[in-house]
Amino acid sequence: MRFFILFLFSIFIASHSYGKILKPSKGIIATSNSHASKAAHDIIKKGGNAIDAAVAIQLVLSLTEPQATGIGGGAFMLYWDAKSSKLFSIDGRETAPSKAREDLFLNKEGEKIKFYPDAVVGAKSVGVPGIIRLLEDTHKKFGKLAWKELFDYAIRLSEDGFPVSPALHNTLGYLSYLKTVEPAGSIYYRKNAEGQKIPIPIGSILKNQEYAETLKRIASLGAEEFYEGKTAQLIIESLKKSDENSLMSLDDLKNYEVIWREPLCQMYRSYNVCSMPPPSSGGLTMFMMLKILEEFDIKNLKPESKEMVHLYSEASRIAYADRSYYMADPDFINVPIDGLLDEKYIDERRLIINQNRAAKVITHGNPSGAGDFEKNIDISKPSTSHFVIVDAEGNSVSMTSTVEGPFGSHLMAGGFILNNELTDFSLIPEINGKKVANRVEGNKRPMSSMTPTIIFKDNQVYALTGSPGGTSIINYVAKSVIGLIDWGLNPDEVVQLPHYMNKGKYTELEKNTVLESLQYELESMGHKTKIMRKRSGLHIALKKNNGFIGGADPRREGLVISID
Ligand code: GLU
């Protein structure tokens, strides 16, 4: 049976598997995982729309990409509703338990605890998950097929099993603590002849009956089951087992709400680019970068040229300097969105850039409306998943979802991973008596970098983009916008561009790319450089000749499928 399924799957892959679709079709599905793309395709074939497909994708990703995302995590969705010609941005970010205090990650001496494993692994880092509520809320408003139907594919795949992918296997290999935490240590590792735990091999079939049971409950009882039923109990039990003083309560789960926020949109050249507002820093930081860069003749610069790397890295340094002081949950602090995007302020910040030399120091500016805060130092280990869907009616979803770091907190409940999103808060609440905007507080949402984006031309969807990648996400997405708009590249070309950026410490140049040859020249321009592996996962759709084409990042395991 197992081989038969594998055989059928390989036939499907042979006929559908593309890291790109170059021939325009009525719609596009691009996700980081072939099963997820196929689940979405099935839903569309059954008459479902982009929102129905998004539900099916996310349920499958929780199973096949547990290292990156899952229903125990959170997400941001941008949704364009074709019928009403309206854009929505939906915040399904995890929330700190009501009892959480700013010293959550401090020891008795008042010092911050070690990031991994101390802060990450265990109940401390787990925020109230938002994905299931986000999926149900959006489905209730816009979905076409019955909620229950959207679960079929993921339930079947959990029961029949799926072949472990290289990405899943490799993550298991480098996470030192996961094998010691149950039940993940038994689900994702096997004992070798010497009795040592080794990551489940690539291609071996992984089943998850417990997750199938969870899905069946949510399929028939809805999100209420997750937040108030057996699944809620399983979540609290898992947290208590890990730490009897864990803070999350059944009430925290019951009270979780998705927030429908005003999308953050800015004109870039003649395009209206829309993205996620705070608590994600994604849209705001990206727009600062784009507005700084808009005055330069980027169109005529080669993407891999020293000049482009220099300008882009300096713009990124400037925007990230402000990001670390002023961005956090807007329901707790006043995020000076208008001040940061004010034309005069941007002009002033742009003056920092010398076209021939990297600035020695770049500090935060003083936008109007900003509070007096200390610097947020954020650490985020890349995991996360991004997908895009355009259906034949033109409804479009750009969604980024996450459990934060690889395998989140390493804890599981009901067959899924529980996030470690609370480590996206500043571990240190204040420095010399001055508060950090992004400190832990009860019911607050940690600042994110996730940047799901939709670009419009003449009020029509022109492109969708987004990526995983920790704090680098914003740079990946901003450059994809420049690639699509300034350089006129197609999605497949955009996802292949080598990455460069500067988030405040050094200019990062992607390893094993042509950028390595620029290191010396950039250093002599005053850049501190570092050659690094970069793990973007851009999934992009672009309008072409009244249809859509798409691309999946070669650094991940994506599959693009066209909708005809
Ligand atoms: N938790 C991160 C955020 O919300 C994403 C982590 C990642 O992409 O790896 O920004």
C-alpha cells in the first residue's frame, strides 16, 4: 500500500511538479510543500476558493512541515476579496498568557536566561495559538466549501503517512534538544543499532494518528473545540507536564481573538504595495526601505552589483535601527507608523547614505509620535512557511505562518507542535530604567518580521509575495518587490536572486553565490561583511497576460500548481 501511494505520488509530481509556472493560467498555488499544494489544488477542483484552499494548506503543513509551522502557532494573512474588491489583513498572532509578566525570561538575579534551550524549550515560550481561529474566522466570512471537507486531505495524509522530506530530516539532525523532549523525541527520531536516537530517515513514511484525531474533532466541532474542548485541555496538560507553574490557562485559550487590522499600504513607484501592519514589523520596515531606495536609480543597477548591495544594505541598516526601538504590539504601545513613513523623515534618513562609503554608525532616528524606548534585541531562528494562492475568480491569499523557531517550544499536544513565539519578545524588559517597547506583557502579541504582501496596479492584484526566514524575512520580501517592479523579473527569476542585507551588525552575503566575489570591494567601502547561508522561502505569484505565473524558492521544497 505504502509503495502504491508513493508511486501515485511520484506520477503526480512528474506531471505537476514545478518550482515555477511560466505559462499564465487563471490562478496559482505556491507553497513550500508538495502535499500542501496538492491539497489546495484538490479543494479548488472541488469548487472551493482561495480561502478554502488556505485552510487545507495550513492543515497539511502542520503535518509535513512541523519544523516550520502548524496549528499550534500563529499567522498573518492578507486576503483580497475579488467580489467586494476589498483587501483584509488578519492578525492571528500568538498572544502572551494573561498572567505573563515582563520578567518571564529573567532568572532570580534579574539576568536574561540563555536563549536555547532555556528560553525556547518548554512551556515558558508558548503563546496562545492563533491559526485555527484565523482559519475559521476567514472561512466563515469568505469560504465556499463546507469546513469539514477542508480537513479530508490532511486527515488522510496523517493516517496513511507521508515520506519525510530532506528539510524535515535535516532540521531534526541539528536540533540538539528535540530528541530529549517527549513525545517529539519518539515521533521524529528512531533508535539505531547502538540505541541512539537518530532523525527519522528521508523518505520513510511518517504517520501521525494523534494529529488525525485532533483534525477530526476540529472538523466536526469547529475552532471552539480547539480553544475550549479536548484540544484545549491537551494543550494545557502538555504545558503543565513540562512546567507545573506554566502560565497559560483554559481561559487564555477561550479568550483568544483574531484581529482584523487595517492593511498597511504604500505607493512604490506606480504600484500600491500592501502588507501586514504591527504587531508585525514586516510591512513598516519594508516600506521604510522601499521609500529610502525609491529615490535611487535601482532599475539600472544589476541585482548582484556592488552598488546595489551597498545601497540596499544601507537602507536596511537605517530601517532596522528604527525597527528595534519603535515597533511592537500597537495595542500596547503607540507605534509611530505615520512618523516613520513621513516623507520628510524618510528624506532625512536617506541622507545618511553615502553612495561610495558605508556609514560608520547608524542609530535610530526620532520620528514624530515615537515614545522613549530602549533597544529591542531580537533573536529568531529561521523556520516558518509562506504560501500564496490566486483562484480563478481572482480571490488572493498571501499568508505567512509559524511556530517561531524550528519545532517551536519542542512541546506537543494532540499531535502538533506548540510554538515558542514568546521568545519573539525582548527577553530583557528594560535597560537602565528605560523600557523596551517589545517587552513581555500579559495578553500582548510579540513583534514579528512576517511580511505577507500583495502588490496592486490600478486597483487590480498584480503580484503576491512573502517568505519565512526569521528577522531576514523583511529583506527577502523587500528585494522581491524590487525584483518584480524595478527589474521586471518573473517570480522564478526573483526567487533565484542571491541575498544580501544588513540588519545592523554586518552586511550579509549569501554563501556559494556570486556575492562572495564582492566581499573584498565591499569591505574596502567600509562594510563589515559576513558570508552566510540564507534560508528564504519566497513563494510568489505575478499577473501576466491576464493570467498568473508563479515561483517557489529553490532553497525550500516548494511546488507551484496552476489553476485552469
Ligand atoms: N517568529 C518569527 C516572526 O514572527 C518568524 C520566524 C521565522 O521566520 O523563522 O517574525
